[in-house]
Amino acid sequence: MIRIVNYREAHASEIFYSGMNVGSPPGKEEYLAFASKLNVPGQAFTAIDEEGRIVCSAGIFDVWKGVGEAWLVGSNVLNERGIALTRILARRFKVIIKTKKYQRIQCVVHNEWTISQKFVELLGFENEGLMRKYGPEGWDYIRYALIIGE
């Protein structure tokens, strides 16, 4: 059974050092600096499995009023959790969306990470197009969005 706890920056560090699910960040300092900005109380959480392993950390942070950016950092055990984790994330995101009164949630997914693309689509996100050379490493990403109320 997966349990949910409040996100802490140390969770992202543990994922980084234990192995990430897809690809790897361009650099340790850049990744850890990004992870330090994700700790938004009530909007960031970590999923931990019955063996005490971090499955992923995820959340939504404000872009501006009514718009949030969804994020997920997955460990190397993320893909073992499939549908159950998808349901948990969907429920948590719905609570955050309702509490924050978001009208739009957006996220980006590397254009070659097809499993991640399918995952966000299962959560209800729609592909809005390719963002060429978007990432800090120069890779292409796809912008996804979930429009609330449509």
C-alpha cells in the first residue's frame, strides 16, 4: 500500500541518488536547486511504498492566479506502481485544484518519454504542442494542459 506524506527537499535528493525512473537531470546542482523550489505546503507530496521506498514526489505550484504547473519526480520504482499510483495522484491533484481554484494546470514532458506522456494523458492532460529546445539540456518537450471546467 502506498502512503502519502508531505514533500520535503530530501525526498528529491533521495530519488536523485537512488535512481530516477526516466533519464537523468542535466546536473546535480541544477536538479537540487529546482527541487528546493517545489516545497509548497499543501501542494506538494511524496508517495512511499510499503517497503519504505520513495516512489515519487509530485505537486502543483502557482504560475499566477488560476494557473498551476504540475510536476513529478519519479524514482526507479515508479513504473512498478502503475494504475494505483495514477489514481492516488489524480485524487491529490483534484484536491489541490479545488483548494486553489485553478482553471488551468500545465506540465511538460520530454518528447521521447512516451510512458510519461501516456501517464499525464491518463490524468486528463491534453497535448498542446512541441516546445523545441525547451529544457536546460536543449531537449524538446511537449506542453500538456488540463483545463478545469471544460
